[in-house]
Amino acid sequence: GFRHHFPKIDPETDAFIRMSYRGGFTYVNPKYATLEMGEGVSYDVNSLYPSVMASCDGEVLPYGAPKWFYGEPHPDSKYPLWVAQVRCSFKIREDRIPCIQLKGNMSFVPTEYVRDSNGVVTITITSVDWNLINQQYDVEVHEWIGGYRFKGSTRLFKAYVDKWCTVKNEATISGNAGQRTIAKLMMNSLYGKFATQMVVRSRKPELVGDVLRYVDVEDTEREGVYLPVGCFITAWARHKTITTAQRCGDRFIYSDTDSVKVLGTDRIEGMDVDAVRLGAWKDEGSFTRFKALRAKTYIAEYPTEDGSRIEVHVAGLPSRCHHQVTFENFKLGAVYGGKLYQHRVHGGIVLVEDTFKIKE
């Protein structure tokens, strides 16, 4: 019955819907970027994506054949969800966190969150993202082009997630690390599988003289799974993280997909905190110092029984090099040694040790 609920989607429809597919929300409050902050707390969602799949907060997920519509979307009880294309202009509201990334537009950096469209732009978004955008921005719609609407349900994956969540909890209690890892993979890998690319791009090794090179081969197509599920699961996950970060107000420092880091140790009003329950925010501990330079580039100090420990997260810097990073030398332009880079040589590739620089 899988294809009854999740029918095949043709490549053209998949390509349109894929323009609305986004990853996790990773953001530094610009007010605190590059500054060393004092005491605060780190919160992580207990299994964010599985909690969305289980509709712990009532998240509605799509199923069934996409139905095309022209113009403005008009959701109803039978088709509550949509993915649509709209021409609009927008500007961030005061004290709001930005949430729009404009990919495929040369006027904007695709990984940065846009605060002002500076004119009319065309975006393809899910109904969940559109709801969030209108909370965070002042938006003027110039034209609705059209899109696809979907049936929706809160029960599609609940039994599946409940099963593997139980396995994970039992493995945690019994100390079965292998079984716990398998359960986590079963819960976290499924949504990504739904978003499998239909166009497969590959490379093959070739010897050019006595030097090994990899060359592109002709693209091939494969059957997709059901992309709308991936689009809406990630959209609901972003919605949860961003609305929680917004609720933190001036205390919000940093967020990465399923986490928020805040100043001070007082509980955030309205935050559902629990150490175990699926979808609740877990208190991961209080830090004494924190500094973020940009997304996925931060350092934190946590107290321990015998002193303190330093947690370093720098995208691109191997963990074996983290011991070099201190609060004093952690800054834009900093250089650390020990990263291995690939170099082509006669007969193949060798790894050569060199330095890593945090780009300014």
C-alpha cells in the first residue's frame, strides 16, 4: 500500500517541488557574533525530525497525488497543505529572526538568511514556511503563480516512530549501544530517503597517463520516493526551532538545526523542557563562556567536576585539531595546523598536512 499513500511523482513535478526543499536552520544572533558571552544554557530537541514525523506538536504531513492549481493557494480540510511559487517583496520586522534563503539568485548568498529582498523576487515555498515568513517579515505579494496542494495527516509515521523510539529507549536502559545506534538511524534516515534525487550525477576514475583523475559521466534518472514528505518534515522542523529561538528574545545567541543556546540560566517562558520525551527540549547543560563567529563555527566552555571542558565546533576543522582552539585565538582569520588535504601525484592521491584558516 506504500504507493497508494505516496504515489510516484513525475520529474517535472519533482523539480518544481524540490525548489521548496531546505535544510536545517543554523544562525548566529548578529548582535553577539564574534563576542565572548557569559553564562547560558544549551537546549536540544529530543529527536527533532522523528518528533515531527510522529506529529508530536500536531504537524500535518502530506500524502497522495499532488494537485496543480493556478494563482493563489486556497487550502481546505481535504487539501490543507501546498507548495507554491510567488513573486513578492519583503523586509524583516523589528527584532525578528530572518528565515528566508534565496537559492539560485545571484544577488544573494544562498547560505545566508535574507533580511530585505530589495525589490521583487520569486520564491517557491511550502505552506508551513509561508506561515513562518509572514510572522517574521512584512510581506507584499505581487503575484501568485501557482503550485501543488496535498492531502494531509498527523498519523502517517506515528506507529513507525513510536516503535523505534521504544527500541532506542530500551537499548539505552540496557546499555546496548549498537541497538541504540540502529534505532536512531531508523528514525533519522527515513525522511531523507523520501527526498531522494531523481537525477543521479556520478563520476568515474580514469588514468590520464599515470595520474588518477575522476571524470563526470552522463546523468541518469531513477525513481523518486515521495519528495513532499521531506519538504514538509524539514519545514516543520525549521518552524519549531525558529519560533522557539524567537521566543527567547534578546537571550537568543545561536541555533543549529535542533538546538538553541541562550544567555542566562532562567527557564524560557513557554518552552516544553523534558530530558526524554520525544519532541521536548532537553537541557544539555549550562556553559560558562560561549563565542560564535558564524554558523557552525563556535566555542563553548562547560563546567565539570574537576574543572571545565571546551567544546569546539568549526566546520571543516578536524576534531583532532580542536585542542589548538582557545577563546583567546578563536577569531576570524585564525589559522590552525594539522588538517589533511588531498594532493594528486603520479599513481594516485596522497594526504598532505597543511593549515586551516577561518575565513574572514
